[in-house]
Amino acid sequence: MLNGDGLQEQLPNMAGSPLTILAIKVDGIEDMYSLHGKGIADSIVWSIAHRLMSRKKPMAFLAHTGLGEFILVTPSAKCKELRGKARPIFELFSTPFVTDLGDVSFKVSVGAAFSEKEGGAATQAVSDAVAAMRIACWEQGNSFQQYDELLGTKLSQQFSIRSQLHKAIENNEFALHLQPKVDLGSGVVNSAEALIRWNSPELGRVSPAEFIPVAESTGDIIPLGRWVLQEAARLVQNPKLPASFSIAVNLSSKQFSDPALLSQLKQIHKRLKGTSRSLELEITESMVMAESADINRTLTKIKAMGFKIALDDFGTGYSSLSYLSRLQADTLKLDKSFIDPIPNDQQHADFVASIIQMVKALKLKLVAEGIESEEQFNWFAAQECDEAQGFFLARPLDFDAFLASLPLGRAQVDIPKPA
């Protein structure tokens, strides 16, 4: 196995051949170095390299460029679709690794690029594959991205976002929009989800799907998350809102490493104490399923302050029934992927109905998010789901528009009576 310097020495020798370049990032290796030391981490890296080199398909060479990142170079006939080249890599990581720490499983992010015979730009192909791998890392592991012109444009956009993001936080260029959650028993809107929006003077309107992953990778999610909490706490106290109102705020896993998180929440709780106003904190199911001791300890402290916890994207992490029974959440938000087939797919509808009954048995509130049709709305109302949220009811609105949409604090929909 080569190191980074050896890779640079070998690439010119491959210039006359068509090559497939795979850039592989093994998630969690950086944590291994910081938590368990270089000796244990290096041994794990060698185990991973041995498994990669054991592939049956021909390989020109493998290089470890540091911190669990590998470059795999293979001879290849000219092809445009490289996803199939990554599938065997994912299969190699489907079996845990036996280490001094016990059996350890890893997920990987793979970027791919093709170096054609004409011109033999192998060095550029490696750079392209690494760039594609960086994009793949934004997903939740075992993800793939192939470099092409569109991806190059996306990377250029991400660089622009990265260069502007920190200044945007300092200049207060962000705003919170609110999407109402409708109580399906009464039609009253007494809560909403806060969704961040960025209108940049240089870049125009930037989608959260574009700038949030950048903020996560740069660490800007920490000051951005602090601003969101502070702004949501300010908005929820507005006297024009219904007398009892709650705003849900999404917490990133990175925010749990913020030493100021608990003190900020204590200040917010003190400010809202004695009122009927509150913030609900949303975390994703995948965060809880990771069973991080630090996250669980912080959640326990947050719950002790009196904050409600909502589990977002429920259904995407496949929580077991026994796990749900000991969960710290007060609310489950059923993921949109569970909503979409309803009511046309009867088997799926029966399955979701059983989930609703299970959640009721656990005495948790259930929110159906992503409601996009009257049929879906009526179905969940008939199932006596607690709340609904989605484009059928309202899109996210700026605060003034949100207030204007709430005459008497009621949703502008008819709630069907249960059969």
C-alpha cells in the first residue's frame, strides 16, 4: 500500500492507460485516532487496507492518504457510469472488522472519476474523485458520487457558500420562517416548526439543503445554531401569537459538542418560565440511534430543564419497539416517506395505522409531516393522529405572513370527524 507521496510518484507512470479512480473515506477513523490513539487506529487502517487489497478485481495500486482516506486505482475500459465500481466496496464493509476494541463496523463514502487514455490526466482524475468523495460525505454513509461537469458546478457553488457563510452569520443575513402544525382534533394552530432561510446579497437565496451541509463541515453550524435558538425564543414571545404557543427548533448533532448549548438553553428556559410559550427541540432518529453517550447525557439535562424533545424523521432509522419504549422523546414526527403512499397503498396505510396505535400506547405525541393532499390530511385526521404539517396546510412563511395566516389562531381547513 502506498502513502500520499507514493501515489504522486506512481500517477505519471499510469498516464497512458484508461483508469477508474475511487476515493474512499472510511467514516469514523478520525475519531479512532483522537479517542484510542495512533497505534490502535493504524492497525485498523491496515485491516481496512488488507480487505481493500483482497478484492478479486484487478487493481493497479492502493494508497492511504491519511485519516481513513484511500485512493484505489484500477485499469478500466472507457465507461461513463461508475456506480457499479463502488458496489463491491460497500460489500467489503458489510462485515464488521475484528479489532482490539472488538467488532467494529464502518460506513464509507466513495467518489469516482474516470481518466481516459487520451491525455492520460490521472492526477486530475484523482483530484476529481476526491472532490466527488467530499460531496458523498454529506450523506449518511455508504454513499456514492461520480464526478462530472454538473458536480464541478456544484462544488464551485459550495465554495462560494463556504466563502460567504461566516460573514453572513456576522452580518445577520438569516431569517426564520415558520411552518404551522395543525392540531387534528380541533384545527387550532398552537405550534410551528422554525426553518432557517438565507438571502445573501452576493449569492441571492441559498437553499438550506446547500448551506447547512457546508455549515456542518466548517463548524459554522455552532454559531448558526445559537442564532436560531435565540431568534426562535424571541419570536415565540410575540404577543400576536396565540396565548399558548410552541416553536420547534432543529438541533444538529454538531451542536451537542457546543459547550455553550446548555447555558443558552438555561437562559431561554428562564426567560420563558411562567409563560405559556415554549421551544420544542427536534433531533433526528439517526442521532439517537447512534447511542452517543455525550448526546444522551446532554438530552437528559435538556429534559430536566423542562424542554420537550421531538424525534424528527421517525421511520428512517428503523427504531425497534423496545428502543422506543426507553426513548427520551415526547413527540415523534413521522417521516414524509411514510406519508407519500397514503391513502392509495392499502397495505402501507394499514402499517402506518399500526404505528399510530403503537405511538399512542407509548403515550407519545405523533406529528405527520409532509402532508401534501386533502386525502392524506383526511386519512390522518380519521386515524386521530395528533398533528399534521405540510404544504397542503401551509408552506413555511416569514413571521409577518405567518401571523397574518392565523386569524383567531385557527387553521383554514375542515377537520373530518373520526368514523
